Amino acid sequence: MAQQMIWGIRAETAQEEWIYNFWNEQLGIMNQMEPCEGTCNDHFVYWWHAHVIDALADGFERSRNPRYLARIDRVIEGVKRLSGDTLLHNYYDDMEWMALALLRVYDATKLAVYKDHVMNLWESIKTAWNGHCGGGMAWKKDQLDYKNTPANAPASILAARLYQRFGDTEDFEWAVRIYRWTKENLVDPQTGFVWDGMNRLGDGKIDYDWEYTYCQGVWIGAGLELFAITGDTAYLSDAVRTAETATARFAPDPGGIMADEGEDDCGLFKGIFVRYLRDLLRIRPDLHPIRRMLFRNAEALWNRSRNERGLIGRSWQGPVEPKVQLSAQLSGLMLLEMVASLPNAAPSD
């Protein structure tokens, strides 16, 4: 059986196990822990559910099964209900993730309702830009002087994708402006490694000791989108340099298995990283070390970090925690969907 078919079956199995283990029919969301024991949704995490929509969109793109779209609609309703009948939020990066996910749903359906959601979010997101730290997008509405990669790189991705779909030159200008600020302030000019943020404590300092996979992933994604628009290979070179640096740092040989980055939000970071590495491989399939790394991690997850119920651990080398957070399950599911979407690829490539 072809490798792509095998991974497609595994991804579909993981989607079914995810729904079985986490879906909350009453709330119309995924439980945020399994087992939930009645309290796991007391603090609703909006941005995890943006990635719930992303993962369901992965399933639809692979299978074209409309049940994924029906589930997405339920999740949107659930998120709105738990957020005060709105998709707007205090955290700019959370809204960016939601807009990116819903733009994918618009791409799949061409239904105006999803575009309307995206554009409403985008109008709020644009208020993040201000003069603190010389520009850049703020992390949240009540801390406008803290600027970080999670609020800037996804905003550049979103603006670039909006330009590609709807042709508003202001969106392209937004994408470039945000990208330039991020590169000048949060990307190591020597290595391309992406730092998390600056001025978190109001002291103007960069958090050099915060090293996270998802910062690398979204920066790679921003470069790919601007390369797609402009054809300027400098953007692609930025993406490749960061991908190679980050892969060497987070998945060093021998073995090349990415480490557990921690609980709560940190459980989602690797899934974001592998999503944008997959996007890079679609443009640069010759980057064989990165391809091999993704497949090694997927094999490790499938064989060592997935229990008899299909729950996935934070560490892709196992073991699975007694209580599995939705964030960790999402990262594992996204890894399986990403390798399933790479054609004719095997770990030995």
C-alpha cells in the first residue's frame, strides 16, 4: 500500500478517535481534557478551538467528506456561545488563528458567512498595530506595548492570504509592514531563529530564553505567503533558513524526535510548527532532512505516543499522560494530517 494511503488511513483514524474522545455534544466544542471529569471546560480556551477548526479543515481537504464541514459549523456556534455571542477576543493572536482557520473554510465552501467572519476579525486585528517598540502588532488589547511573534507572524500570513484571495492592496501592504517589523526586531540576523517577544515586562527586553517551535513555524509561513505573492526569493530564503535552524535545534540527530514543550498552550506548539514545515515542503520538496524529520516524528507518535483509545501524548516518544489535554491531541493529529498530505513520501526518502 502506498505510503500516502497508509498515512491517510492513520489520519482518518486519528480524526475519528479525536471526535470519540473529546467531542462535547451539549456544548458544541471539544472537551479541553480527557477524561474531562466535569470541570475541564470551566476556563474556555478560545484559541485551541481555532485549531480545532483547522484540524477539521485538514480532514475535509483530505477526504472531501461534508461531515467535517458540519462539525466546523457546530464548533463555530459553540465558540460564539461561550465567548458572549461573538468571535472577537481580547487576544489579537487568538483572533488571527480563528481568522486563518475560517479563511480555509471559506476556501473550501465559498460561502459568504465565513468570509464575513474573517473580515470582521481582520478589522479588529488591525487595531493591534501601534507605535510602541517602533511598530508591530500588540499581543492583546489590554497590553498594547507587548509585541511578540505569535501576534505578528500570523497577522502577516492572514493579510497576505487575504490579498491573494480578494486583491486589496492594503492587505498586501499590511503583510509586508508586519513582516519587516518582525524581521527587524524578533529574528536573529545570523541564524534566522525567531524569538518570542519583546517588552513583555515593560523594559524593552527581548525574551531570548523563550524558544518555541510555533514561533519558527509562523515566521516560515509568513515568508512563504509573501514569496507566493512577489516571487522574491529573499522571502523563501528566510523561510528555509529558519526551518533548517529550527529543525536542527528542536529535532537534533540522532533520532530527530521533537521534545515535549510542556502542558497547556505549549502542547499546541509543535502542531503549528509542522503545519508550516509541510507548507515549505510543498514548495521545496528537495529539503529531505525536514521531510525525514516529519515522518520520523509521525512514526514515533503512531507507535509510541498513542494509547489503545487513540489518545496522544505531549511527547511523541510516549508515554501518554493519564489526562490528555486537547492541545496535545491537536498537535499529534495535525502531524498525522500533515504527513498524509505529502505525496509519495516515506520515512526513508
